[in-house]
Amino acid sequence: MENKESLVIKTLEDPEMIRKSLKDPNVYLYYRGYEKYFICVVVKHLNGEGFIITTYITDRIKEGEEIWKK
């Protein structure tokens, strides 16, 4: 994700979809379209705070409970 920091910020500020992880109910996956793929920002929400675990580009959206969709 080198040189794509602005895309990560945009994904967090204006996601197209947010899903809750199947494995950890405190982990949310923020998705936003990017060319023919998606940017995914994985965030852990804990005690009213949140931090980014990882970010990546993917061609599919993972399974999990859909929390929000644009």
C-alpha cells in the first residue's frame, strides 16, 4: 500500500461498505472501490478507540455481517 495513504484515508472517511469480521466481533473491514478492485482497511474497535490492523487491495469482499452499505 506504499504511496496509497490518501486512498486508505478516503476509505475510512467515505467507505462504500463496512463488514464485521466473522472471527472477531471488534474487527471491521472498510471497503471502497479502486479501479477494478477494492481497498480494504481492517480496523479494530476497542473501548471507544480504533486502530488500523492492516490494509490491502483485493478483488473480492470477505464474508461477514454487513454493517453499512452506501
